Amino acid sequence: MTDNRHSMTCDEFHQQLPELIGSGADAPAHPHVQNCELCRDFLAELEAIAAAARELFPVEEPSDRVWEQIQSAIQEEEGKPSAT
């Protein structure tokens, strides 16, 4: 299999981008981005939007009490006889 990432078009890169991001790949290190100023700028804009969104909706960890309640509910459920 040949590596054609250097010769891909911007449209081809944009089509691959969701998969790259979803897989956790280092999109800024992709060869097309390294050689294409337009896609570098596009990726930088996406990263700025994602960072702003994270600030709008910060991730909050549930309290220890929530985890204790979940664990207790699971233990109660495991102790009950099967409904079948």
C-alpha cells in the first residue's frame, strides 16, 4: 500500500479529519497539514472552537457520594434474585 497522504487534496483531508480526530491521532502532524497552510489554519480554527466550547461546558466530576450511591445500587441489584 502506498502512502499518498502527501498528495491528497484539501477536500480529501477534510473528509478524513473526523476520523483522525476521533481516533486521537495527532492531526497537526499529518503530512497534508504540514504542507498546506489552508488546512493548518482550518485545523487551528477548529481547535480554537473546541477549546472555547470546553470553557462553556466544563466537565465536572461527580462527587464521591454519587459514586457511592451507584455502587450501593449495583450491590443491591446483584443481591436480588433474578426476575426470570
